[in-house]
Amino acid sequence: MAKKKTTPKSPPPAKRLAELPAGYPKLLDELKARIQSAQLKAAVAVHHELVMLYWHIGREILTRQQAEGWGAKVIDRLGHDLQTEFPGASGYSPRNLKYMRAFAEAWPEEEIVQRVVAQIPWGHNITLLEALKAPKQREWYARAAVQYGWSRPVLVHQIETDLYARQGKAITNFDLTLPPPQSDLARAALKDPLTFDFLRLTAEHQERELEAGLLAHIRQFLLELGAGFAFVGQQVPLEVGGEDFTVDLLFYHLKLRAFVVIDLKAVPFKPEFAGKMNFYLSTVDDLLRHPDDQPSIGIVLCKSRNEVVAEYALRDLKKPVGVASYVTRLVETLPAAFRGQLPDPKQLKAALEQAKAIPAPE
């Protein structure tokens, strides 16, 4: 009886790795990074070509409508014929063709389409068309989406919270305390008000409640602060002259190359808050700032602020300080007697489902 052939076993992973050239792991990592980069570029290129195709189709439809009086029925027929010709493609429905027409009408200049809106997916462009009417605002959000890589839900959130109107609106003394390139970037990085719609706070909340809520939702907090903020710590201890002090929240801004100190105040802004922040910044600059870092920046985050009072309080400070306000959910401003008595969204949904299940009377 012939012996059954056995397949030689592969050497164990450690032995196989030992038999490879010394530079193999590095080569593998480099190739993986190159492949991932090429895949990303290919995906971006696909988005770009698709958006440009949709723009050209939309422009053709728009031109024919203006010159030959094409109506909705012609677009419906065009959609049917294109879907018949390209059965595997899902982008040629009459509805999407009408979006293409609106897209070409909203962006008449091909150069802007190439450089800006073709850099974001088609779904982002539909969001811009549906949510915004002013061309200037639409282009601002499109450029921001390209610059910061916003997903569609993030883009929707930024539009709903009116980021365009809030950007760079905090009261600051940056023009007097920072050099021009740094001051412009720092001012643009601060919004007013900051929208903390992810928090559930009472009207009488304290600073510690606000701080705990922000840290519990640190991802949303960083998103609201904007690109470039990196969280360093909370209640950061500082020792000065044998006395202990603490900074509420400490961040580092990657573009500004500077520490950012945030002092939380659950009350309206008061002039003395600026002096306290000036003290914090001097201490952080001496104890934490690296020689290559730019001057540390302070943000006094208050429940509200009087613009004139804030401007006077910052005018003669030597350190760069901004004053911004914040807002939370309006439902939390209900009178105390009514708090906790309204159903939450889950309860409302359950009640609606139950109502649907009840047969209508004869």
C-alpha cells in the first residue's frame, strides 16, 4: 500500500519572518500606506468626475430649457431613457436630473465647480442646494467641507447651527496682542455663540455642571470648537508663589501652535474675568509654553456677554483674550414646576405607534 503524501507544513510566523530580508517589514508598511493613499485618491477622483458629469448634464438641460422651452415631461422622459440605457446606474432618475439642473444653475462658473464643489460628494452638494439659497453662504460651506473633510451629517449640523454667521464673532483683543497672520487665524477660530445643543442643563446650572457636560461629550465639544483644537486636560494645576490655582480646560491649537485656556462661567461676563484670564495666560506661558510655541490664548466662555463691557475689559490687556457666549437646549429653560413632566422623544414615538395600532372607529 502506497504511503499517503503529506503536504509540508508552513514554518511558524516567527520563523517565516526571520527568513525574510531585514528591510521587509518597512517595505510592507510603505507599500500599504501607498496603496491606501492611492485608494483614497481614486475615491476622490471618482467623486470629482461624477460631480463634473452631473454639472455638464445639468447645464445641457438648463440650456435646452432656456432655448427650447423644455418642460418637466421632457426631463421625466430623459430620465426614463437614460435609466433604460444604463440599467446599473442609479443617478439618472428624473428627480436627480432636476437636482443636476438646479446644481448647474446654482454654480454657473465651471472653474468654481472644478476647484470647490467637485471636491465634495454629490450628497453634500444636494444638501447645499436644499439648505442654502445665498450663493456666498453656499460657497463658504462648500469650501469649509473641503478644507475640514466634513461628513454629510457634520455639514448638516454646521448649517443648522448657522456656523457661517457665528464664525469669528467673539469679542477679542487679538488685533492688539498678536501679529497679523496669527491674529487673523485666531479670530477666525472663535465663534459666538458656541452652540451646546448636546447638553441638558437647567437654567441655574453651575460651572462644574457645564464642565462635566462638555467633557462627557468631548467629541461634540471639539466639533463645535472647530478644527485644530486638541484637548490637553481639565482642572489643570498651576502653582504660583506657593499657592495653587487651576485652569478649567486646557487645549492646544495645532494651527495656531499655541495653548488655549478656557475659563467657564455660567453667568454673564464681568470685567474681572478678563483680569483673571490674563493671570492664567501669564502662568501658562511661564510654566507650560515651549520656546517654539506662540503666545497662549484665552477664551472666557460665559452664559452671555455685553459687547461694550467686554470690549472695555479687553482693551488694555497685554495677553490675547476672547470673550464668547454659549447656548444650550431651550427646553431646559421651562419653569421648574414643568421640568420632567414633558415626554421624551422615545415616549412620544411609542405613543404614536400605539395610536397607529388602534383601529379607526366605523
